[in-house]
Amino acid sequence: MEIEIDFTKSAQENANEYYSKAKKLAIKKAGAEKAVRELGQRLEKAMKAQQGEKKEKKIVKLQKKEWYEKFHWFFTSNGLLAIGGRDATQNELINAKHFTEKDLFFHANVFGASVVVLQDGADAGKEIREEAAQFAACYSSAWKDGLNSADVYAMNRNQVSKATNKGSLGKGSFLLSGERDWYTNMSLNLAMFVKSEKLNVVPFATLVKIKGSMVKYVAVKIGRDKKSDAAKKIAKLLGFDDLDTIMQQLPTGSFKVEDGK
């Protein structure tokens, strides 16, 4: 180490000057060491807090979506699948790709309604068909209009077409021919419950038959609550956090939500 000596000063003065510099450096070193210690403590505290937050976070399971979940859907009390269009495009898709000779086509007798297809419904009994009919009534403009009930008709595959002698019909329109099977005064009542971590929406006619196995459900009727408020109530009562799914599965209109159990 080199030391510079000021020959204009005495040896004592040079010594005092270097002592003063050494003292200042010692103070700076102590301050730097303190700052490093404090920074280390803060970093350790932040890392512990972050680890704690990670432990508290819920593990979200990514469930595989079934093909029918993009539609309105439910399983009847005897296990048949019924699907309904959420809009005119989906109504077209259901008619074109998911309606076979074994199925039944349901539609409320109002302008603006979901096409509901009950798979393997052609051989279903009257009570099962009534479940699908009530589902079709709920997903129609009758709910938005605040009606208590709606009439619904059912038809076979060979009675529903998209073509006429003059060409194809517009989106959401179908050519219907022959006798219709009528279901009158279908009440507009739905029920929701969670099963296998999925939100199930069924007509009340189905719930009556299966509610003995239900742990928890909510009744959904026509009321005064807007859709977003109704969805929040349903989420709270069922402990189901996916508001988007609830909103998608509700009909268009206003609601009254009641705790089933």
C-alpha cells in the first residue's frame, strides 16, 4: 500500500490526517455492512411471505370439457342427454350434426327459442319427454317475457328440414311437416346443482325425481334479479366460483334464486 506524505506538514499532522480518513472509512464500512444485513433480512422476509401465499393458493383443476358443454345441456332422470342451442347458430349446428333418427326435436311454441334435441328420445317414455319439453320451454323467449309457462311441441328427424321447394331457409328457421306431439303449459322452473365438479342445470320435472340424491341445489325461477346478480347468488349458495359458466347456463331474462336445501 502506498502512502502519500505532505512534507509541508509535520509527521504528527500527517498521522492525524490519515487517522481521520481511516475513521471515516470505518464508519462507511459499518454503514455498508448494516445496509447489506437489512437488505438480506428484507429479502428473506419477502421470500417467506411469497412461499406462504403459494401455500394458500387453491389448486385449480383443469377439467376436460365434454363436447355437449358448449350447448345448454342436461341428463334426464333416466340418463338420456338433451342439448339445446344458445343462439341461432347453435340451433343450426344441433340440427345438422346432433339430430338423428333416434332423437326427438323439441321447440317452444314462441318466436325465439332454443332447439332442444333429446338423444335417443324417439323411444323415451312420456315423463322423460316432458322433462325435455320443460327444458325447451325454459330456454325460450317465454322466460324473458315473464310468462309462467309455455307450450312445446316435439317432432321426429324426418319432420324437420332446412330445405323447401324454393331453396334453403334462413338461419334459425326450419321447415316442419306432419303432426306434432304437444306438451302444454310447461312451467318455467329450473334447478342447479354441482356434481363431479360440474354445474348441472335441469328442469324442475327432473329434479323432483332425483333430488333425493342431491346434497345441495338451488331453484331458479322468473323474478326481478338481473342475470349477473342471480349468478352471484347461485355461486355463493352452491360454492361454485365459475360465474361465466353460470351466466352461460341461465336463460335470457330476470331471476329469482331460492336455496333448495
